[in-house]
Amino acid sequence: MTTPVQPGGTEGSSWTGALRRAGLRALPPEQLLPDEQPVYVASWVYVFGVATIAALFVVIGSGLLLAVEGPTWWHTSSVGLFFNSLHLWSVELFFFFMVIHLWAKFMMAAWRGRRAMTWVTGAVAFVVSIGAAFTGYLSQQNFSSQWIASQAKDGLNSVGIGAFFNVLDFGQMFTWHVALLPLGIVALVVVHVLLVRKHGVVPPFPAKTDTRSQPPSPLPTARDS
Amino acid sequence: MSAPKQPSPDSAVWKGEYRRYDLVKEFVIALVVVSLLTVLLAAVFSSSDKKAVTIAQWSRSDPTDFVTTGLSELDGTSTTAMYGPPYNHTSGAGQKIGPISLQRLAGVRIPVDAPTDLVLRPLETLTPDRPDLRSALGTYQAATSAKQQHWADAYAKALAHAQFRNGQLNVPPGDYGPVSPMMAGLLGFARSGGLDGALVTHAQFYATDYTKPLLFMADSTYLEGLAQQDHLLGGQWGMTNETGNYPGQPWLWLYTFWYQISPFKTSANADALIWSIMAILTLVLVLVPFIPGLRSIPRRVPVYRLIWRDYYRSVERPRAGPTTEA
């Protein structure tokens, strides 16, 4: 919908403008993509967070390539088998990096300082990822899928979930694997990363004897904006 | 009027030194390294793909096991026939957590009547060309439950002495009524590959639901034997493994762990109990920041001093005293 306006005359009057301003208030560009970090952000353990996201990109990329030809392609094509192998190994790396990231963040008590939701979204992303990988194993259409489905049904049925989430139904599991769960993971990871950018990287626990001339101050500064 | 709440020192904006940190460059390097590592692993190790088992393959490889399983579906003694929700209304079936059975509460949403769905209906598809089978089915369905059970019991005992020759399962003579031709018909249908399709195809052309054939095969000892060869049984840490020497789902180690220990490995409610434990543990993981005691562990375990060792080294360094020139 277009309406003639004077330059600068729409401030506060449109939903789009309000959304933009709210976004900029919550996450100004220099906070969203900063090019500097507190000096304590200096450890190899920080690499595992970004490595997890990188592995997720490879998981999704290899999954999309497999999706182009459909679920049976990789059983009959050596190229398809290679892409399936990329998908498998990127998933294994994804979990390897994510588990190290999770333990590291636990040991850093990374939920301190109003960062609880950052932890919660990360932990939920881990749980949803387990579901995504599980439905992937069910979608392989080989002996492994058959056996895993026949075993997993008992656990899911025992608590009533199996009545709605039928692991013996390939169509249902495939849809969860290629659409619903990946969407959930990507959404959670996006929120998780935005929360990290909004609240910053958790600072260290207080030192035994802090000799710095400028300790962390609770007072807001220009970097708050 | 209360004093304004002071923000936690952990949420305060860092007033110390900053360092250059190129997030985009870090991500691009990580993406390239992870991609190359993935390609290397895929090229060197490939991935497992053990072909799916068909009912035709099963009935050809182990016809006695197939017929034994088929008979248990027919007489209602198979695991599927007595499963309870979500497949059928078997009295008393369904795992419990204490007095509560979530399995029963969810109800029968995927109905499977083992005798009808897994034996009688597939056989009925053959009757237009098989008058002998049509007659056998008619006799069986017209008989009383007691008579049906008598025939099935007699045939089950005879199966222990069955011999498979020339594509036929031969059992010693006995009072099996129509059960013998019915089982012979089911075996022949399975060996031809027809039963695989008959259990999947329903009212429509397209189908993706393999509930019935998978339940049928899961009732056999054949599938379990194959799984054991590939160390996939529950007692072998099943789901953490994959066929061949490939990694499976090692992240499920804790879930699989409970099945290895008492009382779970012998409990009739093991699945429900283990799922409950895992649900609680998952909730604990997600809610760590809000759980007193648990959230304080990192402060007491000085792993953080290793992670931030450069920072602590710099801030805990003794101040240099005033220097004097000689």
C-alpha cells in the first residue's frame, strides 16, 4: 500500500518502520556483527560454536543435494552414495562439535548475566538435532532403518508418542527429517546466535586478585547502544 | 520507593580491553575446514548401506521361521497380535509408569488386527485364482475359535518337525484342518514377493506406510538374528551402532545405557521407565540455569580457569613495582 508522504514524515506511523526500529534497538548493526570482542574471548574452545554452525551448513547442503534426486537415489548411484557419506560424516562432526561446545559452555556457566535463554535455546537445539538425526536413520530405506524403527517403536509407544509419531511410517518420518525438524533447528540456531550477539560473550568468573585498573563496570556505556 | 536494581556483574558491559575479532572470517575458515574434513571422511570411509530385508528374502532364507511367525499372527499369539495400543485393544497390554499407562491413554490410533491384516486379507487377494485356498479360508473363518486354536496348536507342534523340500514346507500328517493349506499359501505368496506389496498397498495406489510389514518381520527371529550379526541388539548398545563398522548415533549413549543395567534390562516396563528418566534428564539439561546447586558446579570445578587461562594470567599477575635506574 503506498501513500504520498513528506520526507521523514512517517516516523512512528507504520508497522514496517516500527519493526525496523525495534530490530535496531534490540540489535544495532555494530552489536550484530562486531569486529572486536572482549580480550577474554581468546581460547580454542570458542571455535567449537562456529564449527557446529559450519557443520550444520554442510549437513543442510549435503541433505539438499540428496533431496534433489530423492530418497532412493543414493542406493543405486556411486555419486549418490558419496553425497550420503558427506551427509553422514557432517552429522557426526556436527554432534562432535556441538557436544564439546555444550560442555564448554557448561563449564563457563555461560547462562550467567541474563543469558539463560541463550543456554535454553542451545540445549533445545541439541535435543531437536537428536530427533533430526534419528529420523534420518529411519529415512535411509535400508536394513538399519528397518531395525531401528522396529526397536524404537516400543520406546515411543510406551509413553504414548508412537500413537502420533509412527516410526514405521516412512512417509511421516521422511517429512519430519527433511522439513519439520531442520526448520526447527535452523530457527533455534538463529535465535541462539542472535541472543549471543545481544548479550555478548559471558565474562570470566572473578579473578582471585584482579589487578586491572579498569574492572568490569555495571554502568552502561556507548557500547550498550 | 525501592532503590533501582543493580545489574549483575556478569551482565555488565565489559569495560576492559577489547581485541580484534573477525567473526565472518572465522566462520568462512570454519566452513572451509569442516567441508574439507567431511569430504575427506566421506572419501576414505564412505557410508554403510546394508540392503533392506524383504519378506520374500526372509521366507526364502528361513521358511520355517516365516511360517512359524505367520501362524502366530493367525492364532493371535505374536508380539504384534498381543501388543496393545497403539495397534490393538489387547486386555491389560501397555507399559506403565507406576499406576499410569500413557500407552493406553494415547489409545489405538494405528489399528492392526494381526490375524486379519497380516494373514487372512493377504490370502484373500489370492482366492480369485485359487479355489482350494478360497475353500480353506471359508472353512477356517466358519469354524469356532476353539477349533481354530486346535488346528493352530497342532500345526505349531508339527512345525518343529517340518522339512522344506522343493519349494514346499512338509509337516508330518495331523489334524490341522485348513491351517496347513493356508500357511502353504502364505509361504508361496511371500516367496513370490507378493506379500511384501500386499502388506503395504491399501486403498490407494501410493503408499509410504510400512507399519504392517515391519511389524510382521519384527515378530520373527530372522530379523533379530541379522541385527545381532551387526551388533544392533538392545543388549549390544543397539542404537549407538550402525551396520558394518560405521558410527551410528553415539549421542544416544545415555538412552541406550539404561537398557544395559538392572532393573531396566529385565523390567516389563523398561521402555516407559527409561523414557521417563530421559525426559527428566532432558528437562534438567535445558533448565540448568535455574537449578540451584547444579548451576554452581562450574564455579567449583575450575575448568573455566583453563579456558580463560590467558585472562587470569594477565589479571592475576603481581603488579610491577616502581623501577629504579642504576
